[in-house]
Amino acid sequence: MSGVKKSIKISGRGIHSGLPVNIVVRPYDKPGIFFQRVDVDNSAPIAATFDNVGETKMRNTTIGDVRGAHVQTIEHLMAALFMAGIDSALIEIDGPETPILDGSAAAFYNEFMRVGINGGKMKKIVVRRPVIAHASEIRRNINVFSRIKWWIINTLSGRKSNGFVKLEPNDGGALEITARLIYPEKIIGDQSYSYSFDGTEKSKNDFVKNIARARTFGKYSEWEYLKKHGMGRGADETNVIALNNAGDDTLNKTVWPDEFVRHKIIDAIGDMYTAGGFVVGKLTSFKGSHALNNLVLKKLFSNPENYDIIE
């Protein structure tokens, strides 16, 4: 097992609630990443695993009981934990969602590197047979109210929900990710980006240099809709790339012109880490989402012939 050498406190605000939130990442005596709601009486540790994902509809990954103790928007933190090699941690949190910080994974990762990590090799989950998750499957399995919200958001954005996420074997010891976005907004358009992580310092440095600072994004008109419906209240120009309503420019500066699709790499890494280890395989994400990432993991683990585990 690998964990932080000492506890780290990280503070910020939730992107949906807009409220202050603190997390303390502690060394733990058990394998796995666990969250504990210290603001909820008698709250048990919540496993950050794919089969404990309670919701993905709010453009994030939520673990736990959405009607009780749960934690939203874990994906950026999970990506940083994975890249730092941390596979054992208890994360105390005093609210329902992790701090958004600057909307990327960089600040979390930098904090882990600052205090240092106790070494150890991560469990590998090697993909042996291809599995694929389609957006049409997600739509079929949600209630009518959620379908209406889905339709409204996609109608406002002009986007088509025909995405998929595929996991398949590769010939190496890496998680190879290729993500592609196609948005009607001119500032995004058709973007692709590929990244490969094999556990070496070179692949870690590639993440730090070219991916970690990529922020989440949204259209200004969508912010207004989300805030009226109790979401996105903590979003602003410091933590979200804000597209103007015409979709041909941003209200704040981007780090890279294709920062949008690079952020999808962060989301994919964080969601894949809910597998409970280092997924070794090729991940193809076409108009991917947290829901599709979660569904493809459920399909992977639905049959033991789909994967091997190397402790």
C-alpha cells in the first residue's frame, strides 16, 4: 500500500453548493480510498469504488447514498491520488462535495508531492476482453424527469448524445487514453487528445506538464440554468473555463486551445481509479461522460473473464 507520509488539509468551496469545504487526507491502515463525512453523525467510511457510485447526472461522480452520506465531484481528486500513486487513504470531509479549487487536478497533486508518498506498488487490473458503454444505454436506464433534464441541457447546448466509452486490451503495461470531443461551439469544435500512463516518471511528468492544469468548462448561459436548479453555485472564472453565449470565445484565458479535451483526460483517469487499482488497457472516449466511465467499469467487472488482477 502507498499513502501520504503525513496528513494534509486542503480547503476550498464546492462547485455546486458554493459553500466552504475542508478535506483532510490521512494515512490509512487499509487498502483503498475512503471518504468520511465528519459533518454527519456516525458516518461510516465511504468507499470510492465504481460499485459505490450513487450518481453521475450532475456532471460529476458522486459516491455513497445520495439520500444520505455521500460525496460529490471526486474525480479531480481521484485523478491526483492515482497519479501520485496513493492507493490507501482516509479522506475526512466536512461537506457533501470536494473543493473545486481551480477546477483542475494540479493543486491536489502538488500537495501530495509536497508532503511525500510512502512507496509501494499499485494493484493492476489488466483488461483482457473489450467492453463498451453507449450513451443510448444510459438514457434507457434513467427516469422520465432525468431524461427531460438531459433533453433540456442538450437542446440548450446543441450537442448530440451519441457518445461511447470503450475499454480493450493493449500490448503494454499502460493505461492508454484517447479522448475526443465534438461541440457545436466554435471555440471547442472537434478536439482529440491522447495520453499514456505506465507508472514511469516520464509519464507522470507528461501529466503534470500537459494535463494536470486543464480545468472544467461550461457555457455562461448553462451556468444560469444550473444555478437556478441548485447546481454550479460555486462556479466562476477562477475555477471554470467560461464560454461566452455565442460559443466563439472564452471569458477567461485558457492554458491551451484544447484545454477542454485535456480536462476529459483528467475525468477519465479519476473515474477509472474507482476500479480500485491501475487499469491497464486502452480507453477510447468519444463524447465521454462520468456516467459512461462508470458503466464501462461495471461491464468490465461483470465477467471475470474480462480482466486479470495482479496484486
